Amino acid sequence: MVVNIVGATNHKEMKKMNKTYEEIIDEMKEMGYQWNVDTYGEDGEPILKITKSSLMSYEWCPKKYEFSYIERLPQDQTEAMRKGTIVHNAREEFFNEFDIKKAETMEAEELIDYCSSLFPVDEYAEMYMTIASFEAQRFLEARGEGKTHEYLPIVNEGLFDAEIIIPKNFSKKYPLKKNYTVRLQGIIDRIFIENGNLIPFELKTGNWSDSKVSGMRKEMAFYQLMLESCPVEVLEKYGLNSKMEVSHWGWYYPAADHFYVEPIIKTSMTSLKNSIAKLIKAYEEKNFEPKFYAPTCSKYCSFYGKCSAENGFGF
């Protein structure tokens, strides 16, 4: 089943189909980044795959998106990428191993030591200690409120899939030639439950600045859209159901000891959908213009030496 982004998800109809998770995924259309608008809709042709990472890459620079996802040019693994992978894996394992019954009787210092013991011994020990202290405090607060049953995430690194329809006239700024079905896919770091509602959460291992707020809200809106649009069988795989709503979202930057939760913001969802329309428009026009700023590009872009903009042909 495909969900129109201007309509509601019909979970009841999905339930009547009584199919397994595997059958639902198999029935979804093939997807990819090497997407040909001219053959869209023809039998056997894939639809556009959109992940949070691919969409944010396009937002950062359309040319970088083209190099990475369409041309699939190789990139060197940076220290930031390596760090992100290792710390994400460590935090996932932390929640897999955390024993609530064991922690119930621990005082603050003992609890910090226990949390710290669940992390690996490697070069990111300082960040692990920050996370361990944060998690110990969070558990103490949950215990004080009688909510230790909500301490662990109900979803720990969960893969979600959804097909949605982008109406051609949804975005006034980026009108499309036709309605398009696209497939959203992504791994949500964590989903917590509070008072029966869902709170998707993102871990970031980089530095925090207030300038990142709007971008983080768009990323969290992507998770919300996936959860609201995916088939009920996908939800049930992770112990969720269609009655649960995303009420809040949040992010955690342990390098800056920055933790933030807020109610969902509707304008962020509108901004997200406009970004999706803008990405599709680039495929229609076959135009992925570079956003060039030498200090940033030279530091963060693996394709700096390959980009025409670096040689003075961009804007």
C-alpha cells in the first residue's frame, strides 16, 4: 500500500490484508538512486529511494549527492564517519545489555560504573563516560518517577520502510510534472515510549551548535513521516501499533553534553516534504548544481578536487 502525503495512513486496510512483514517488504517496488524519471511508471522500473542521509546530503550540496548516490564515486572514510559508526554500535549494545533489575538497587556512583562497564574499551572512552553519566542520571529520574518500564527504548536501531506519493502540485516552489511514488527507508536510532506516545531519538557524535536546530528538526520529521506511513506489519515487527502517535522527538550530542526533547513541529514536516519535492525536481531537470564554499567544502567534502565549482565554474 502507498500512502499519499496529504492523506492519512489506512492501517486498518493493511491489517485486513493479513500479510507477513516479509511479504509486505517483497511487494514494495524496487528502489534506487539511479532513478530515471523518463521511464517512471514502466513495468520493472525502480522508484526513487530516499533515506534521511541521502536527503540531507542533497540539502548540503546537490552535486555531492550526485557524486555519492547517482554516480556512486568512492569516498575515503573520515575519522568522523569511523567515530560515528563505532559509537552508534556501542550505544546500541548498551541498551541490549542494560539490566533494569540489576540497576534497580544501585546508587548514583555504582550506577555510573555499571553503565560505563557496558561500553567497549577503545579510544572513545571519554565520550562513553559522558553517555554513562547521562544514562545513570536518566535511570535515577525514571526510578524516582516510577517509570523504569519506560527507560529502555522499545526500538533500538530499527529499519523502517514506507512508500508515499508526492503529489505534483504539493510544493508551489517545486511543482512536479506528475505524481510520484517514492520509497522512504531508514534506521531510527532509538524510539522511546512515554504515556503511550512515540519519541524517536537521534544520536550525533559531532559538535553541537544552535545553527543545527532546523536541520535536526527536518531529520526527525523524516522519522515521523516514515512511522506514520509504513505498513502496520512493519510497526508490529518492532512492537508498535497504529494507535501510537509520534508526540515528541529529540536528539543527543554527547560531545557537547547536549540533550534536547520537544513536541513535534508541523512546519518541520512541511519543510521536509518540500525538500523531497525539490530533490525530485532535480531528477526531472537532471540538474544537481553545487553549493560551493571553499572553507567548508575543502574540509568536509570528499569530492572537493573533482567538483567543477572548486575550479571556478560553480556559483
